[in-house]
Amino acid sequence: MPPTGINEADHVFVIQLTDSHLFADPQARLLGLDTHASLQAVIDEVLGNHPDMQLVLATGDITQDGSEAGYRHFLEAVGRLPAPCYWIPGNHDDAQLMETLGRPAGLWSDWVDAGQWRIVMLDSSVAGSVAGHFGDAQFERLEAALSSAGDRHVLLCLHHHPVPIGSDWMEPLGLRDAQRLMERLDGTA
């Protein structure tokens, strides 16, 4: 179901949150960074500078430890925002747990229609792997979203980059079946 109040807009104000890397223990640190405090600071910044947001997209690595408590910390933090939030998993997340927690909370959706946009939420996470992969199920989701989008513009959200980004250490973490994705988007698949 599209978020209330943005069904007919010709533009949509979207906030993207990514890589919050929360832990079950809100005092835990990642490489010396207090990830819980960092997310709170980002939320404060968004509230202070962009109160007119219409949609929040959380694009993976919500937690560092894949814990239910970590996801609940995130839900509490984004609950401060005045816009609906949707999430997808990254390589540090537990996709099954995110779906279990996210469906009843309204955060898990195959796609979101907002104004003249269809925002497709794709899961590129692979349990036990830092690299991403769609596989047939995600390509079926993409096909269903594209075939029913009508005249809407389409935005794809995924955690793993599908194109080279010019970073030697990040390239191995990208989407492994990116060629198949690009062929589909180019209309050659």
C-alpha cells in the first residue's frame, strides 16, 4: 500500500538510511564508533533539516550482529521520523528475521508506490557472504514490479552495488549477478 498523502505527487522526498550496523548492546562499538549514537545523530540531523520527508528507505546493514534487539533499536530510532520507513537487508543482516519483524511493522514490502514512482525493494543479501546475489526469487520480484509499474518511474533499492565503484576493497562486495540485472534493465535479457 502506498504511503498516505503521496499517491499523486510528481515528486517524492525520500531519506535514505544505510549501514547503521547496530548491536543488541547499544553500548557496543564497531571499529571504535558508537553506532547507536551515530544513528541517533543522523535521525536528529534529518529531523532538523528535512522535516518534510515523505518516505524513509533503510538499505541494509541495519545491524552488525543480526540480533532482534539490534533491529528493535533501529525501529525505535526510525519511529521518531514522521514518514513511513521500508527496509531491506545487507550482508550483516538476518533477512528472515527482518521480514518477520518488518512485515507486521510495515517495513517489509516488495515495492512501494509513491507519487509517480515505484520503489522496488530487492534483497541482495546472502547468508554467510559479504558479496550480494539476487537469484531467481529476486529477479521474479523485479519482473513483477516492472511489469505492473505502468507509467511510473522505477527506482531499485538494493544493498550491494551492481556497477563498479572504483574502490579496490569494495569491488568484491558487489552484486555477483549484476550482469543479469543490467541485461534485464537494458531489455536484452
